[in-house]
Amino acid sequence: MGLRFGGESHLLLTFYGDDFTGSTDAMEGLAMAGVPTVLFLTPPDAEQIARYPGIAAVGVAGTSRSRSPDWMDRELPGVFRRLRDLGAPLCHYKTCSTFDSAPTVGSVGRAAEIGEDVFGGAVLVLVGVARHKRFVVFSNLFAAASFSGDQEIFRIDRHPTMSRHPVTPMTEGDLRRHLACQTSRRIIGFDFLKMQAGDADAALDRLMTEEADLVILDTFDEKTTRIAGRLVAGRGAKQPTFLVGSSGIEYALTEHLTQAGLLPLQAPPGPARPSDKVVAICGSCSPVTEAQIQWADSNGYALVGMDTVKAVGSEGNPEFIGELADAVASALETHVGVILHTARGREDPRIAQTREALRSRGSTDAESSAVLGGICGRVLRDIVAKSGVRRVVLAGGDSSSYAAQTLGIEAMEVVAPLVPGAPLCRAHSADPVVDGLEIVLKGGQVGDPGFFSHVLQGRVEDKN
């Protein structure tokens, strides 16, 4: 099929995640297929990459999901050029599998434009991830209520959570129409009927050369996933290719390469060991996370609620940070786990109160993730220093990105599979308090109610 692992870079793929939880999801897809992968928090230089010999994929965990198009214009061209210059045949802009985005916040269309300009060719878009219960049929996206359990499938604009997302609600199920609100570039769907045709590779090349800037592939089962992987690999073998979409890209590509006998390059990570304690920082208001906090409350975990209004008003105040860390560290002495939360579901009164507090200081609702996430990161670092806990959770796609940055993490690697979309990772840092910390970054829709127990016990969640 022509895709080379070798060359000067020895890399198969690079990726930029629009948030940190999604970035670890993409890393998991590669690592569990036997592709040595390291996720950095900033684009790495040659010296940093050399510290991880044998890696075949490099990721950068970003925050563009909660950023404006102006921010993207300033930041993403340089990041994409750095990734392009690493020489991998494929570069992936990783989005959430629910594709939630808006013209003014987390614009996938704007990111695709920048990627097309940097790489000089049309962009392939792949969003469906059958193993995560995300399906794309005739360019329309459908998703289960969560990754786990036997959940009803919804068209994304009727999804009980994503249609009501507080910042980027999904109001359109057709990804062509959704993206057309974010970019004026030409968007065309390449559906599963065309994908299965005998001339699919040639037809896709012709479409990407002559007619389209963004081409959306269908993916909804094992067969379409492998075909999509073959088409992606084939395109990358011809020229450096920019990709947009979910971790479905990693799963499609690695399933195709495994079938072709080119993977694994190394043994996938083994099972996790149990931990004696766990601390979770929850910045998500998702009903899935709400159910997990409720389960923890009913099963002997301590809950500590953050006064988010006070947090906004005293951002960066060491006394506030210290008091929170002391409360969690104290609770951890008598409990196996502690959950520090900024909200318990969509109806938590703190959400409206926090928005009002942000507006009163001249900030927007969208900035809540940066403000609260930064505070959560500082609190978590203090908790780890005071308690010695070595396994932690950051829950919330946007807030956890800022929290991880504040922790001072340089890079992460997958330690073990745990929950689909949220592997157990090991942090690398110049800070000895943080270096070696086992960390799980969890999106709002990830995990069953007993998620925190899986993290504590190192037990892989039953998908059935």
C-alpha cells in the first residue's frame, strides 16, 4: 500500500489534539495497536524527541477546542508547520468524536483551513468511531449518550448532552452543513457506497485534487473503518496529508495496517495495577460525569465542592489554593478516593453563578475553562505534594487541558488501557512532584457510573 514508516523521521503520524482528553484518546488508539507514541504539551524539538527512542507517532495536546478563530490564526500555523517538518506522511487535527464546535469557539472549519494552507492539499475528515459508538452515515453523525453501556443512539443534533452543550451545542447532524457554517471552503461527502467501489482510491484522489477542499468519509462499522484506513494510508503514501476528525482516524489507520501485517511495532501496554488512593478533579457538567460523582458519593468516596465564584474572584490566590488542597489531602487520609468538583450536573447553581462572576470581571463564559482549569491544576499539584497520591483523574475536556498545562507536564505515555477513550497515562515532568504521576484525562461523555472504581482498581471497564 506504499505508506512508509522509515525515512528521516521514522514517524507514521503526528497529531494535534484540540483538548487534552481527546489527545490521550488518540494516543491510546495508537499505543494499543503497538505504535510507540509520546504526547507532548508543546510541539517538541529534536532534542525532546531523542529522549524517547523508537517512537513512531508524536502528538501535541492543545486547547483549541475552547479558543477563537483569531487565536487559531495566531497559534496553529506555527504548530502545524512544526509537525509538518517532522516528516510524517500524515498529520491529524484531533477533534472530539461528537464534533461539537462553533464558528466563534473551537472552529473545526478554521483549523481545517489552516491545515490545508500549511500542507498544500485537500483535507480528509473522519469522525465516526464505531468502538466509541459514534457513527457517520452519508456524512450525518450519530452518537450514543456515552461511550459505555447499552445506550440509545441519537443523531447528534438530538443528543441529550451535545445538543445542549453550554458553549458549543450541536444543532446540525449533517457534518457538511455544520462545517459550512465555519468555513467557505468546498466540502463534499465521500459516502460508504463510493468507499466500497472498485475505483475508490482513484475517485478520492480525483475529488481531492479537482473538486473539494474537505472530504468527509463515512465510518460506522468494522468494514467501513478498515476501508477508511486504507484510503487514508493510500493518500498519505502519495503526499503529506492533513486529516481532521476523531480518534477514528487512529483506529481506522491502525486496523488497516494491522491487517496488512505492518503492525504491531512493539507489544501494546499491559494491564494496570491497582492503586491504594485516587484523587479526581472534575470540571465537567456532563450528566455522565454527574452520575459518576453520584456513584462515588454512594460508595465511600469523599466529595469536596469548589466554591467556583470565590475561585473566579481569587484566581491565583495561594491561600485559596492551599485551603482547597488541604481539604482534599485531609479527606484522603480516611477515604480511598476524593472527588473535587466544580459542578454536579447541568442544573448545579454554581454554573450560572460562575458565569455571572466571570462577566462581572469582564470575562466571557468560554473563559471559565481556562480560569477554573488553571486553578484545578495548581490545587492538584499541591494535593500530590501534600498527600503523596500517585494516581489522579482530570475530568472535563476543556478544563482538564488547562489543568494539565498548569501541572507542568512535558509529555505523557500510555501505561495501560482502562476505560475506552481514557487510558491510564504516565506524566513526564521536570518537577519531581509531578514526574511519574499516573494520570487519567476523561472527557465528559466517557465512562460508566463506576468509572472512579475502575481507575482506583486498575480494572478495564466492561464495554458490554
